[in-house]
Amino acid sequence: MMTRILPLLAAGLIAPPLAHAAKGPPWLDPATNTALAALVVFLAIVWYAGGFRFVGNHLDKRRDTISQNLEEARALREEASAALAAAERRRREAKKEADEIIKRARDDADMMKREAGEELKRRLERRQALAEARIARAEEEAATEVRRAAADAAAGAAREMLRQHDSGDTFENAAQAIEKAL
């Protein structure tokens, strides 16, 4: 194949300088006619050598490659949009779940707050009841102490009065009677 192309290529390289030497109207110009002839010969050589078929096949392969790349890109785009939709759906579900968790936490906190308030109220009521019981006991003890002190004071006053007015036997009898009464 190369042996056929080389002589034609050599002729194509030698002919143009010779064609530039002539002068005249452009359609009769030998340089233009030579260049046209060289172009026709070149295209014939390319056709004979299968250059057009080669270029066409190469362009077809390139077209097929580009088509495959476009199909792959389209498929990847569809996968990406499906993945995006799935991710968006998971995000919405996660947000909904988080909102539910927050709501439950708030409800639990409110319930714990109410229970703590009720427990505090019960404790205060128990402490108040204990304090009232202690106060009642203290009042009873104070009343008992006051009675004892009053009885002791009355007994002492009675003894003193009886000493001053009567004999000692009567005094002793009266003191014993007061003690028995108390």
C-alpha cells in the first residue's frame, strides 16, 4: 500500500512549484489547474487506500463510544436521582422520628415535673403533719409541766398557809390529799 502512495506523493510535491511559474487568467492558470488535479489525485488516493472508510469507521466508533457514554451518564443520572429521592425520604423519616422523640421527651419531662411537684406536695404535707404532731405533743408536755408547776406551787402555798395558821398534822394531811388529787 505504501509503495503505491509514495510515487503519487512525490508527484504531488514536485508539481506545485512548477505551476506557480505561469501567468494568465485564473481559469487558465496552470497552477490552479495543477492544484485542482493534485487535489483530485489526493482524494482518489485517499479513497483507493480506504481512508474515507477508515475515517468513517473511526467516526462511527467515536459516535458509538459517545452514545455509550451518554447512556451511561443517563443511567448514572437516574441512579443519582433515585439515590437522592431515597436520601430525601430517609431524611424526612429521620426528622419525623426525631420530632417524635423530642415530643416524647417533652411529655416525659412534663410528667416528671408533675410527679416531682406532687411528691414535693406530699412531702410538705407529711412534714406539716409531723410538725403539727410535734407541736401538739409539745403543747401537751407544756400543759403537763404547767399543771405540775401549778400543783407544786399550790402545794407549796398550801403548806405555807397551813404552817402559819394551823398545826403541823393538818398541814401534812392537806398536803397528802393534794398530792393524791393531782
